[in-house]
Amino acid sequence: MTPTRVDACHIEGMKSQTDSPIIHVCARGLAPVILIIGLYVFFHGHYSPGGGFQGGVLLAASFLLLRMTLGTQISQLVMPSRLTITLSAIGALIFAGTGLVAIFAGGNFLDYGFLPVPWFDPAYLRNYAILFIELGVTLTVMATLVSIYDDLLEA
Amino acid sequence: MDTFFDTFFLYMALAVGIILLIPFYRVYKGPTLFDRLLGVAAVGGKTITIVLLFGLIYGRLDMFIDISLGYAILNFVGVIAMTKYFKKSASDY
Amino acid sequence: MENFTIIQDIAAIALMLGGVFFMLVGSIGINRLPDFYCRAHAAGKVDTLGIMMFVGGMVVHEGFTLTSAKLILIIAFVAVTSPVATHALARRALLSGLKIWERQEPLK
Amino acid sequence: MSMTEQTCTLEESNVPPRRGYRGIVFQVILLMAIWLILSGHYDFLHIFYGVVSVAAVVWLNLRLDPLPLANCEPCGTTRINVPRLVIYLVWLLWQIIKSGFYVAYLVLHPKMPIQPALVRFDCILPNVLAKVILGNSITLTPGTLTTDIREDRFIVHSLTRSTGDDVLSGDMNGRVARLYTKDYNPDDLCFNIRRTDEGSSI
């Protein structure tokens, strides 16, 4: 098999807008649907395969679809590049912070039952605190993937 | 009847699994880059059905539907990304 | 009621076998047709119909449940995205200057 | 034909006035239906999650709303005729089945009686969405594949001679135009025809 030479990675081409109205309109129509499916995967992590990481990947897929079809410039309206690193840091902070608070409250790392939230059963607390942790994971994965894409284009 | 359908789904999964391998020849051979991409896209489409068949075989269809929906989404975004990323100049053919 | 179940089963089996047939034809077409654009026909139409028929057979097998509604969602998603993906590939090939294959001797 | 991508920046685009609440209401209903189908848990908490998710998604998409739908083109009326759309979708499903059988016949025929050609025609349609519907329908109907849409110009790859004739008859263009408006000019639907199997270049 002779390798075919490929002019890969047209940086300017990746940043520009796709010209074809079919791709354009379909991406704009499908991006909200993909977002809602990603949020569903995130919220139903207990019952179905999924949870934070998979939900984050689907959210990032939606944003990247917009980045690729509308062009980097216009899609800043939906997910600004300057926000991604911040969001990723906030997500990691949520994850680690919850774990550390549990340690200070007398439990192990990420031991949700010990979180100092009043008027909550530990059983309920375990149920809802895991959603909180997943929120951190989702934010981190989504923001990191989008920022990797942006940084690759800047290089 | 249930045992019949279990066997039927198993053979269907086998059949789709074999069909899945045929486009790989195009991925390997393809004279142009786009033939390879087309083969990859075709494999991705059939994977949706094989994931659903695994769901029917294991009796957890509601769970596997989410996987296959996510796979369909990532396949579509992947094809769009590939068409955006790869560009060959006409002299290379 | 008993008759209905049997009809349902037969319809499900027929749709699934049809779907497998079309997927097989699509795979053969990807290997047999002469150039990229023709192969895109096989991948974009025959394969799509195969997948839609196959998942439709699963919908018939499930009956009126929430699961079959989700399966219909998958059918709709495939029906929307598949022509778009094929168009994206074919458009990129055309923009890159890939020539089409033309029959040299006329068809009789 | 120039083979370059044109780009469209935010400043250049002529931003049309907002098209009202109709689009947003439709979006909310569609997204909520998808959530309810996917979720399967109908207690207060999960529907609350759904409302939060739909609100977040609609809020994110509100900022894209003032943009024109595609390629700096101003969008005309998008009020679609729903009964006609249903009839059209049923017709399209029939076309998908027919096209599957037709291409399967071509592939399995031992001599493969295909005669590929590129076909070009111009078509003036009421708005961008109609063009997208027409392009996707051409891809799904027997033996034709939309390869490019550039303003009003469609470039279609047809697998045999007869399918090329079918596209150029302008039948489907009329169906798509009727989805949006009653007063269209039949002469505007398919003109400037060129096809490579008659020796002309695209």
C-alpha cells in the first residue's frame, strides 16, 4: 500500500466557515439536539451508562460541530474561547473541593455522607452529591476538549 | 418464541459483524483519500445497528440505545470534522 | 391477540432481514462501483435504507413502548445526518478537484 | 467554476430583524419532547432537570438567533405549510425506499448499467431552508447525489441517464417551492441546465 500524501491541517481552513448551506443549516439545527442529549446523559448517570465524562464529550461534540461549521469567529457567541479554561478550572475545583470538604467534615475523600449540609439525610445526600461531582467532571471534560481544539488551531 | 428470537438476534449480530468487515477492504485499498473516509463512515453507520443488537441479546435495550445514539452523534461529528480537515490538492491523484 | 403477535413477529423478522440485505448490498456497492462519487451513492442511500429498515424491525419487535420511541428517534437522527454526511464528503471531493468516472463506450 | 471557500464574517453579514417567538416556542417544544422520550422517569425531579436543561440550551442558542441562516443570505419567509410538509415527508419516505431498491439493482446487475454524469442547474427558491430541503431530498431520491450548492446553483451527480432526466424535470423543485409559497414562477425552478454526459463542462 503506497501511502497517499495528504495536505492535512489547513489552519485557516479549519477556522473558516463552511460554505455549503446544507451543512450549515443542519449543524445549527442539530447542535441543540446534541446538547439536550448530552445533558440527558449527564442527568441520568445513575440509570444508564453515562454520567459526567460521556455527557461532557457529547456537549463538547455539539460545540465543536458549531466551531467547525460556523467558523471559529461566529461560534464564539455560543462558547467563548476565553471562558473554556475558566470553566475547566471551576469544574476541577467543584470536584476536588467537594472531596476536601468531606475530609474536613470527618470522612474520607469524596465521602458524600459527611458533607456539612443541614436538613439532609446522608442517604439522600449521597444521591445528590454525586450529581454535583458529575457536574464538575462534565464541565471539566467539555471545556478542556473545546480548549484543546482552540489551542491546536492557534499553534 | 423468546428462545427463537434470542438465536435469531445472535445470527443477525453475526451477519452484521461480517458485513461490517467488507468496507474495510475499501479503507485499505481506496485509491483516493475520500474512498477511505467513505469506508470509515459506512463502518460507523453499521456499528449503530450492531450495538442495538447487543442490547437485544443482553436484554438491556434501554441501556444500549443511549450508547448507540451517542455513537451516531460522534460518527456524524467525526465525518464533518474529517471533511473539514483533509484536503488534497488536485495534483496528488 | 395471538394472531397479532405472530404478524408482529413476521413483520419484525422480514424488516430485519431486509435491512441486513440492504446493508450487504451497500457494502458490496462500496467495493464494486468504479469511483468515489458512485460509491457515495451506495453508502449514502442503500446503507441508510438498510439501517432504517433494521431499526424499524426492532421497533416492530418492541411494540408500543418508550424504547421504541427512542428507536424512532435514532431512525430520525440517521435519516437527517446520513445525507448531510454524504454531501459533505462529496462536496469536499469536488472542491479538491476529484474527476468523475465516465463510461467510455456507450451503453447499448 | 472557482473552487474556493468563501468566508463570511459577523460584521459583513446583513443582520435581519428577529423573527419573533415562533422559532423559540417550536424549539422549546421539540427539545422538551426529545427529553421526555429519552428520560423515561416522569417524577417531579426528572422533569425539573428537563426544564433546566431545555432552558439552558435555548439560552445558549438565543445568541445565534439574529444570524442569517446560512452564508450571509437573508432569509425570506420561513412559514412552512404543515399539511404539505407531512405529504412531502410521506412522499420522501417512498422515494427513499425506491432509491434503495434502484441502487441495489444497479449494484447487483452483472454489467452495472451506470453512466455517471455531473448535472448542473439553477433554481430560485423562496429561502435557504427550501434549498436545504431540496438538497437533502435530491441525495435521498433514486440515483442522484447533491455535490454542491452555491447560491442558486446546484451541482448534482447522477448515476444513470434517466435519473439525471428526473432531476432536471424540476418536479421535486416544484414540490419544495410549494411548501413555502403558492406564487412561484415555474420557469425559475430549473434553468441554465448543463450536463457532462452531453459533452459540456460544468
